[in-house]
Amino acid sequence: MDKTMTANADNSSGRRWSPWKMAAWAAPALLMLTMLIAMQLTDEVDWSANDFVFAGVVLYGPLAAYEMVVRMTDNTWYRAGAAFALASAVMLVWGNGALGITDTDADGWYLGVLAVGVISAFIARFRAHGMALAMFAMALTMALVSVSALVAGMIGPNNSAVQIMGITGFYVAMFAGSAVLFREAAREGSEGGAE
């Protein structure tokens, strides 16, 4: 393991929480508290216990993953790539779960994008070069899923092919942007994972 990563891991337990870190961990709780209050004030917001559990997992899971990244490496490019990738995944899960992309059964296919990312990251052993390839694979999978849905005619009545491709383009750009950041981390020589 890289000496910097070892020193970083050894010192991580003694660090104090910065205001930014506290804000990041408090934000999901504030969002869920806001939803709970909104439920008392209007019938427009109707979250079940499952919705709160889903929100907790989707929001706190990536924060925990990012904490592991911070302890693993001090490479700014790698951290930025991880933050971008995790934020993109959260937006994909949240947006698809709340609104849908195609408004058909094809929305479930987008879970394949996340599966490709997770499997690829483990195969790459979280090294920067491999993570760049994993993010490019996610971008490609996102595009393929949307094209497949359009070719199969799976478009909801309130959507159009242009809207679906616009949403797809946004996510492809996000995952590709993360790949570029990981590639920069690889160029600096810090692989971000165990050697």
C-alpha cells in the first residue's frame, strides 16, 4: 500500500470533523426531517416508513463510501472522481425512483448501470485506472439501456424520446466526468486502492 495512504489511514481516527463534513452528514437527516414536517402540513407529501428507510440508505450509504475513500487516499483527483461518481449514482437512483426516466418497466433496467459500476469497481480493486474504466462502462451502459428502451418502444405517455435522451445524456456526462477525474488520479500515480 502507498505510504501516503497508510499514513492517512493511520491518522484518520484522530481527525476532527470539519464543518463541511458535519454539514454533509446532517443534510440527509434535515431532508428527511423536512419531509416528516411536510407530511404534517400537507397531503401532497406522503412518505411511508419504507420511503424514509430508502432515503436513509440512498443518502447515507454513499457518504459512508466517500468516508472510506478519504481514508484510503489523499489524491484530490481520486476523491473528486469518487464524489462525482457517488453523487451521480445517488441522483440516478433518487430521480429514477421518484420520477422515472421512461415511466415504464424499463426504469428497472437502469439498476444495471449501478450493477456495472459496483462490479467493475471491485474487479478494478478500486485503483484509479480501473475506476476510470468502470465509470466509462457505466456511461456506456446508461446509453445502451436508454437506446434499448427506445428501440423497444418503452416510452411512457408523458415522455418523449427527446426527453429520455436528454436525461440519458446528463447521466452519461456525469459518469464520463467521473471517469476523467479518475484518469487524472491515475496519471498522478496514486491508484487509490491497495497495491
